[in-house]
Amino acid sequence: MIQDNSDNVDVDNSNDFQLKNAEHPNQSLDWLTRLIAFDTVSRDSNLALINDVKSYCEQLGLTVDLTFNEAKTKANLFVTVPAGENADIINNGLVLSGHTDVVPVDGQAWSSDPFTATIRGDKLYGRGACDMKGFIACALTVLPQAVQLSNNGQLRRPLHLALSFDEEVGCLGAPLILADLKARGITPDYCIVGEPTNMAMVVAHKGIAVYRCRVHGKSAHSSLTAQGVNAISYASRLVNYVDDLAQELSVRDDGDALFDVPYSTISIGTIQGGTATNIVPNLCEFTFDYRNLPHMTQDDILAPIQAKVAELNAQMQARSPETGIELIQSVGVPAMTDSDSDELQSLIAALTGDNERHKVAYATEGGQFTNAGIPTIICGPGSIEQAHKADEYVALSEIERCDAFLEKLLDSCTTQSSMQ
């Protein structure tokens, strides 16, 4: 982790420079338009957007903390509106969390420029409109109100804003924020991750682990199979075992009916191997993902798969010592649990007027916050069904609902409320 509070990170992009130096908006739709104009696809830098938000926060009199990736090409932003009569309390409080990166638009047929916000009818279109710059726009809009309350000594609990990088490629940025907070001795009471939920309350989600399996065999002419070790054949045995394990998970008696798929799942994703029909293949690779219910862990499936790998390795190496199977984890995002968030759930239900709790199969940074001991829920504008697609959009009414929600949430931080 590299921490830096300086202004020495520059991005040479004339459009971004104009945005950075233009007057900042005071309405959520204008903020969303501005944010969409920053091309923050995960493979590229997000620094132009981060520097713009940093400038905005500093104009409000706030102190901004940035944490960078190793290459210092991407940054997280964390800022606190302090509380108390002397506006000096920065510990505890509530985090509004969002990721700044978006997925690519390559190969998608958009009806308009994906990085130019376009309103058609009752929807605003653009990459990131719902996932999840819409929530960030609303959070930035409410910041001046929070600062005013803080300056007046009326904010009883600090309000934090956390913006991360590389959520879309494995939730890589948020752990740096959490490590920085731990080092600074800051432990927020609660967190709201503003992923698109149509402003419904999501209280838990599954974890996800992605594995790549490389099976190293030994080549031989297909007429001399005894001289080779067929990588595809051994890969197929492991694939069949993984499929059997997935079937076992589906009939366990510890499922959770609040999830659309009420059990943990394993799914083979890709497979490739071999060079020609008349050659015993020396390499086969496949990938699979595991999506676990919150009460389960990655070890629940990793341990039996590793045992099967050891069994197959013994068989392969008995024929040729240089063969074997590698199992490599490429993504690991923890599940988000609802075990400690009862108070937060009650508050959100009161503010939204909706007592229904939802649980989802997709993963977010929420699991990283709960793993850090910060009770978390997910609630944000737009529908996950529109995320990652061409013509991604957020309904204008959803932005209005999110604005109203955050204003009520801020008001709850000014009284001795249920968040006490």
C-alpha cells in the first residue's frame, strides 16, 4: 500500500483537465454526467476522476486520504466529514462506499457515446450510470449538507466517503482502504455499499473464488499412448469430480431460501487443451468459480478438491515424474454476512419504508467490509440487470429516490437516533 495526500499525480488528458477545472456540480444528475465523462474502465487509470473528487472535497474544507496501487496509476479515496460540537470526531460513523471503475464497452452496440451521459425519456444512459456512478453522484451531492451540519456542530456521528478502484476485476482496491483505516485507528460503525439494488436493502451476498487449473501431462504420438500422460483425460477426471461436488452442494440441508439460488455453487467456466488429434496432449487448462453462502468458506470445497488433485498427481507421476496438476486461485472475494447488521438494517428499513431483506448471488466489496468487522448493507439506485450491458442506464426516479434516502440518512446522523 502506498499512501499519499499530495497533489503530485497528474494525468495528461485535455478533456479530463477541463472537467477537473470546471465548477463542480451541486445536483446529482449533473454529478453523474460529470462522472460518466471520466473513462474509468478497470484496465485504465482512475486518477482523473479521483483528483477531481479530491479537489471538490478540499474546496469543502475536508482532508482527503488516498491509497494507491503499486504502480501509482490508480487510487482509492477516503474522506471524512467530522462530527461533534468541535467537529473533531473522525472515528466510528457511517461509510458510503462506491467503486469508481467500470467494465469495458468493447464489442457492445451502444446507441450513444457510452462516456457521454445521455437522457432519453425517463432514463440516463452511460457506462457506469447504475454500476455505480449513480450512487457516487448522490453521495457527492449530499456532502456539502454534511459539512454544513458539521460546521454548525450538529453532526453527531461522522460521515465517511470511500471510493475504490478495481472492484470489477476482483475487489482489489477496497482492502487498501481498510488496511489504511486500521493503521489510523478508525473503525466505522456501519457501511452502505451503493451497488444497484433499486434502492432495496440487500443484507448478504455470496462470496466468490475463481480458480485456474493447469494439468501438465506428457506428449506422445497417439499410436503410443502408453508413453504419454494425457492432460485432457486427467483434467476431465477433475472436472467430473468438481461437477459431482457441485451436485453435493445443491442437496445439502443448510441452504438459505432468501438467495435466488439457495445453496453454494461451483461452475466450470472455460477449458482448453491439446494441439492435434494424433498427439497425446501435454497441457489442459480449465477454470471454475465457487460462490459460497456466507456461512460456508472456500476451504469447504478447496480441501476436497486438493485431496482429489493429490490423488490424480500420484497416478500421473507414477507414469512420468514431471507431470502434475496446478491449482491457482485468481480471485477471492468474501461473502457479506448479515450477522452483525441488525441495527443498520432497522435504520435502513425505517428510512426506506421497506422492511424486506434481500440476499444476492453476486459479490461486492461489502464482504470485505464485514470481514473487517464493519456491519454492511447494499442499497443503491438502478438495477443490477442493467449493469455491464450496452446502453446501461439508471432511471431518473432512482436517482431521486437515492437523493431522498441519503438526505434522510444524513438527518439520522444529527440526532440521538437508532444508530446510537
